[in-house]
Amino acid sequence: MSGQSFQSIDLDQAGGALARLHQQVAEQHHRIEITRVGTDQRCILISKSELDSLEHALEILSTTDSAGIMRGELLRIAQEVSVSGRALATP
């Protein structure tokens, strides 16, 4: 589904069209972006089956060697930043 654009709808419109949006998301696996006037915050409606698939993929990927390498690198960077932060804070 990468590269697929979202249908975007304002919250005020979504409230009145919730049954139709539910049908699009659940049956056709559409993704709906919900926006709100006055804020840049967004949320996305996706089907339960799509969420389950994404979570399963993340679970599989998190056990790969590459994921372990990335975790190690992130820990190393976090430790460096922590040490650097302490050095800067010391008078």
C-alpha cells in the first residue's frame, strides 16, 4: 500500500459520514485522514485487519538481525548523547 494517498476529510464532515467511512475502511481497506480546522494534528482510520497486519509485520521485523543492529546503534547514540550532555552540564 505504499505510495497510496489518503482520502482526507474534516472532522465536522466525518461525524456526519461515519457509517459511510466505516464501510469504506472496513470493506475496501481505504485509509481516511481526519483533519480538524485550526490544528495540524491528524489521525488515520484504517481497518482492523490492516492494523493487525502492520503489527504482525513489526513483530516479525523486530526479531531480525537488522533490528538488533539498529537497536544497538540507537543505544550507542543515546549513550553518547547522554555523556555529552553531562559533560556540557558540568561547570
